[in-house]
Amino acid sequence: MASISSLPPAGAEIRLEKISIEFGGLPVVSDIDLTVGAGEFVCLLGPSGCGKSTLMNLVAGFVPAAAGLATIGGNPIDGPGRDRGVVFQSTEALFPWLTVQENVEYGPSMRGVGRAERAEAARHYIDLVGLSHAASRFPAELSGGMRQRAQIARVLINEPSVVLMDEPFGALDAQTREVMQAELDRIWQATRPTILFITHDIWEAILLADRVVTMTAGPGARLKTIAPIALPHPRELASPEALEIYRELREGIAEEVRRTLQAQGLDRGIAA
Ligand SMILES: Nc1ncnc2c1ncn2[C@@H]1O[C@H](COP(=O)(O)OP(=O)(O)OP(=O)(O)O)[C@@H](O)[C@H]1O
Ligand SMILES: [Mg+2]
């Protein structure tokens, strides 16, 4: 496929130094130090409400830091930019008045890419996410999973050097999810953007990530562990190594989930 962007597809480094984020003067995340290397795939796990989406929104340029320094490719983040593509937790990010094809073409058309060239690129990415049969449909005519796949195509067509994905497969059925995970793994290996990926699914993180980062319960959540996953791709989750990594991650996250529930007074009946 011809590249439609003059940007190099290789990823850019994300660097967070002593980052704290507050809402209404209350700390959400505190003192976060994390570097995601150029072309690296990092998964972020943690209890609901700990601040994962907030941290990603900071990298996206949607929320400011209360303290610390955040850079992309060495440049301080001071707002959203074309170098970053965001796949949101919600599937409502598509324009409802545009078809799948038009939604995917939107980014290139904004950049002034010619009609034929952007149509061809859109067909490529729509095919990549398995939506060729639905290219002329509007978002309201798609299932939640199909909408999410359209959203992914709409981001990838811009060939961003950083892809931020907030539970992108959370709404998909198990089979579609498996296909999409394998596709993302393949696309990432081929084009090597830097990927920061939020998930609640520990197996998904082990399947995809170079490193898995866990967060503590909030408020004022911090990073808890950073675990490298040194398994070859495509990965075999049934291996003893994968199972051992799963057990460790699960234990650490369960502890933080218990902490969250205790703080909310919802811990009755939950085994320690
Ligand atoms: N715009 C906002 N204004 C005020 N508070 C917010 C805002 N966005 C998020 N919060 C609060 O910040 C905290 C972290 O929210 P966030 O959405 O980042 O959590 P999360 O880890 O992504 O949770 P989940 O796993 O459920 O998606 C929550 O207490 C939330 O209520
Ligand atoms: Mg979230």
C-alpha cells in the first residue's frame, strides 16, 4: 500500500516525569514516572477509577498536568496533535452523519490528501479491520464492535507515531476481540508506532505488550509495577511463562481492586 503520509511511521518516545494530575484541586494521579520507548507497546492496567484514562488524556493533550513534564519525541505536550491518534473507550467518537468510508477518509481529507488517494487508503484500512462489507453504512447501522473497528481504521489511516488506545476491545464479543488483538499485533509489528494501551484484561496485556504497567488505587494513584513481557510474537498464552506472568499481575491488581472497594465501603464478602 502506498503511504499517504509524509510522517515516518516509526513511533516517538513518550516521556512522563513526576506527573501529577488534579481535578478540582484533588489529586487523581501523582508522581508518575514512565518512559514508553519509540515503537514500544505498553499496556496500562489498574482498578476502575484509578486514573488510567486521565493519564492517557494527558498524553493526548486533552488534560494538563498539575506538576511534572510530559513530552512526545522530546517536545513538551501542550495540546492535541496529529502525531497522536486516540481510540476512545466509547464508540461514539465516529461522526454519525458520515459513512464508515467517509469517517475513515476524514483525517486525510483534512490534510488535503486527494480524493482517489484517500479513498484507496481508506479501503485498505477498512479491509484491515474487516469492515469492507459495511463501508457505505452509517455508524447507527453498525454493531458496537463494528463501530470500534471503524474507529481504529480512522486512527490508523493517519499513521500516527503514537497510538493511544483506551480499552479499545472492551465492547467486542470474544471472537471479534481475538481477531482484533491478532490484527493489532500484526499491524504494530509491521509499522511500529508507539502504543499506550489501557485494558482491564490481563491476558490481553500479556498477549500484546512489551511491558505491562500497573497502577495503584486512587486518589493520587501511582505506578505500582512495570513488568517486561519477554515472549516472542505471536504469543502463546497457554505457556507456563505466560501463566506465571498472569498470576503475578492478577495478584497485584486484585490487591488494588480490594483497596478501591474498601474505600467505597463495598468490600463485604470479598475474600482477602
Ligand atoms: N473531567 C473530569 N473532572 C473531574 N473528575 C474527573 C474527570 N475525569 C475523570 N475524573 C475522575 O478522575 C478519576 C479517574 O478517572 P479515570 O476515568 O481516569 O479512571 P480509569 O482508571 O480510566 O477508570 P475505568 O477503568 O473505569 O475507565 C475518577 O475518580 C473520575 O471520577
Ligand atoms: Mg477509563
